Amino acid sequence: MLTKEFWIDSISWLVRSLFWVGLIPQLFINYKHRTTRGMSGYMLFGYFTGYLASTFYVFCLKLPIQYKVMIPISLLTVSIIVFQRLYYDKCFKMLIFYLLGIVGAIAILPLAFK
């Protein structure tokens, strides 16, 4: 029988999967054109730091498996897009901002464990 928990789990998987699937076309467009021109650097930085923080959040709060699977996959996909940005467009000065985002996220990790 289809229970309430089944529907909640199914919808959670669907929503998290759609967030990930939405990133895939951009990945292929960047690869096809060998550029990330037209993408906002601020948007990409927001995606990257947001998924990085969400990854810590998901594992520290012991959220359901849907989140523990799909958030890291989304982080990996956004990381590939960031790599494309740095590689294709030679935006190496942006690397400092991404590294600062990573260091900032790791710095607040002890607070997350509390």
C-alpha cells in the first residue's frame, strides 16, 4: 500500500534529482562551446558555496538518504562547472574566491558538529 512516508520519500527524491538534472545541460553547453561566457561568476560562486555548505549541513544533521546522495552529486557537478570556468576562460583570479569559500566552510565546520 502506498503510505504517506512513501510519497514523502518519492517527492524528496524527485525534487533533489530535478535540482541536479537542471545543472547537466549547462555542463554540456560549456563543454560544447569550450567557454562559460554568459554565466555569472557570482551565481556560480553562490551555487558552489551553497552546495558545499549544504553538504556539511546534510551530514551533520543526519538528514534522509535522498539528501546524502543528491547534494554531494550536485556539489560534484557544480565543481565541474567551476573547473570549466577556470580552465576554459582562464579566470584564475576567481580561484582565490573559491578557495576562500572552501576554507570558510571548513572553518565553521566545528560549529556545525556542535
